[in-house]
Amino acid sequence: SFLFVMMDVLEKFLEIGKRRAPGWNSLTREVCKAIVAVDQKEKEQYNQILGHDHLNKNLEEISRRKTEYDPILASLVKKILATHQPASNVITVEEYYAIGELFTTAKKQAELIATLSLDESSSTEEQQVTPWEVKAGVTGIDYNRLIQQFGTNPITPEQIEKLERLSGVPAHPWLKRRLFFSHRSFEEVLDAVENKKIFYLYTGRGPSSGSLHLGHMIPFVFTKYLQEAFDVPLVIQMTDDEKFLFKDLTLEAAHKLVRDNVRDIIACGFDPAKTFIFSDLDYIGHMYPNVLKIQKLVTMNQSTGIFGFTGSDNIGKVAFPAVQAAPAFASTFPHIFGKTTKVQCLIPCAIDQDPYFRMTRDVAPRLGFLKPAVIHSKFFPALQGAQSKMSSSDATSSIFMSDNPKQIASKIKKYAFSGGRDTAEEQRKLGANIEVDVPCQYLQFFLFDDDKLHNLVEGYRKGELMTSEIKDALIKVLVDFVAVHQEARKKVTDAVIDEFMSVRPLKFGAKIKAMKAAAVAQNSAPNSENQPEPSK
């Protein structure tokens, strides 16, 4: 986690490098080496480097004032200056302190991660999380370990409070319950709103079945909340090309599934004036310039390291990540944002999609684009347990949005893994293990009444409720949720789908416009440099 966050320090050096003498690229390589050198095994070599005697007076001044920062940072700066050519300009005191601020943020982040309470029952078995496969032990994914492994940031109570203050609406229950738990640069999006700037949302779906299941609904329900809370535009990518490349589907079949899935997505309640849904096969001509720019900056070694591709994978798989990355840049949608590139993107997704956007964030500065922000959800588990996520390929593991009440009840009663005891007597005496109980986990997602949720889960944990009672409660919640969705889906005609998928300007920004008007009234002119004007 420390190394991932330190890449922000490297980015600061790159930013400084734009104003520096030739040869700065070699210096940034030394930064990378210095970051790696914090490893204990290189301590001896590290100390030898620090013994160099050709440091200039600028470094001496820094050394006198560095006590407020961690020694690792001081050592990092010393190594950089020690290996830098004397003929070139060196880092200034002011720049040193700017980097120090980044490093301090990294330290605070590490401390926050350290304070997260690890579930004592979390499995010590090896877990595997990729965009294509999720596996874990019986107690499910260790998300705190994922935060450290992926180098993401936990969402803080302060960020949730800031979201509520800026949007004027309560935080979604999934934020309060830490079901959306991790992020990259979410604070920057909130800062953009505070500075009266527009951002946009980007999420997507790979069509592999005729109906969405409950797990697919998570990013769409949450994205709808964000769209309404901030009055921002949304783009939804349908990756029919990905499913053709990665699944046993014909291109025609994958493309046909798009409209079925779009019908489900629209039924979530998105605003057609603010939402553009597109199929990769249909929109690729608009995206292709950015796709090519991204592909040119990602090497085979990087692609293999991030996604685990092998020599037996088709070349389409290797090329595809750039297609998923392109919508994270505003210039991919000139019909929405015009010529500007300076519009922040926020991507709600499950954390298994993070590798795509780590790559995207890496290439963004080199293309002159803003890094997209990402907010991650936990996985919606399969009925059989939290070892894996819900999958369209296994009907017994999933509740589909097309299921009728009888099918939902049957699947919950027959397949939903229970943390209850074997007998009623044991259940009353010992209570349920709610950490592994699938009905309890599903209720965390879809029972939005906090008091009812608490009473059900606690009653079950204490043995006051039986397994059949908790399953019956879940069945009612899910039947109602699916019924509302099915009614909304019936109203989505082909004409409505065509409207959502047409390339057209979107209307958004009323909240930002109101904020700007209020600022003008208070004689505080907003900073809207290179920002699209809110649409009329």
C-alpha cells in the first residue's frame, strides 16, 4: 500500500520535471529506484548512497528543516540529489515540502489502514480476485487485505459527511454500511464539486445473459443515487466486444444481448436527459482515437503483469483493456463535453474491475488527461456462499431480475448458505454465525431500513430467530425489489432504448449552476477554467 501511494510522489516529480532541465526522465528513474530502496534488504547499498559528499547547499538547508518528516522521505530526497547531475537544476526547498505533504498523506493513509478492524474469522486461505475470477475461503473476501494488496484507500467517515454536505442528500446506506468501501481519488471528485466543477459518472456491463442478476444491480443502483445526488451526466458502456473475446459467444449473440441488458439498466430509473448508453461495437469509431493512444502507452509486459495474460490468449484480449479505459476520459464523448478534456470521471464498480483503472490512471497524465476516480463495492456473493461472487453462468447461484416470486423463494430456501445451527435447540442456545450466512449478507444490501436490519440480524445472531425466519424475511425483501424492477422494465420500449443509445447532447449541471449563482451573489467568482458550461 505504501509503494502504491508513493507513486503519487513520483507524479509530483514528473509535474516538476515539466519545468526542469533535460535529463529529468533519468532523475525520475532514480525516484523509482529510491522508492524500491526502502526495502530492508537494500539498506546497506542505500546507506552507501547517502554517504556521497557532493550534495549542494540546497540539500543542506533541506536537511536542517526536515525533522517534521519521516526519515524515509529525507533519505529519498538525499538519494535523488546525490545521483542528480551537478550541472542540472536541483529540487527546491518549496518543492521538497510539496512532496513532503504528499508523503504525509501517504503516512496518514497507512495509519488509517492499520486501524481497520480485521475480522478474526477472516479466512487465511489464499484469495484470488481478478476481473474474470473471484475465489476466497468460506468466510469470504478479506477486503482489508484487498485494500492493502491493490493499494486503494478506504472510504472515511469524513468523506461520507462531505458527500452529504455537498449533495444535500443523505449518504446511501451502502456507503454507511461500508458495502462501497474503497476508492481512488474520490476526494478529488468531492473537491471538484466544492469548487463548482462538473464531473461525470462512468459504469458498464458485459452482456453475457438475457437478464441481469442481483449482483449486476449493485453498481447501477448506486450510480443512479450518485447521478440524482449531484445532477451529473452518466455514460454506460456495454462491452459486447469483451464478451465475444472472453466468452464462448458469437459476436452476433453478444451484440443481441446488449438491448436485453439495456432494458434492465434503464428500468433502474436513470434520467434519459443525463444518460448515454452505448455498445462498443456501435460506438467504437468515436472512441478509437483514444483507444489507440492508450494502447500505444501500455506495453505487453505491463498488460501481462496487470491482467495475467499468457501466450495462449488471443490478441483481442490483450488489446481490450484500452477499450474499457477510453470512456474514463471526457474527450471520448465530444457530443457531451465538447472539446474540453478537463472533466473528472468517477467510476463506481466492484473492486475486481480495479486493474483496468489502475492502468487507465497510469496513462492519463501522459495523455494530458485527468486521472479517473474509482469507488469500489464489495462483491455480491453467490447463494452458495461468500467464496465467490454471483455469476450469470450458474442459475443456481443467482437471483435474476426475471425470476418470479416462486423461483426466488425456491432458490433462497434451497441454495442460500446458512449460518444457522443444525437444530432449533442449538440455534436458540448458540445463535447463528452471521459472518457466513448468505441471507444476512443479502439483507445488508437490500433491506434499507437500518432498524429492521439490525433487529433481524441481531435476533438471528442471538438465537431469537430461526433460519427459516431469516430466509422468509429475505424472500419478502427480494420479491418486492424484483417486482418493482419488473414493472419498470415493462415500460421500457424499443423507442426508449433507442433514445438512451442515441449519440446526442445531454442536459445536466443545474446544481452546479445554482452553486455558481450563489457564489456570484456573494461576490465570490467561481473558477470554471476549461470546464463545460452546465447544459441549458
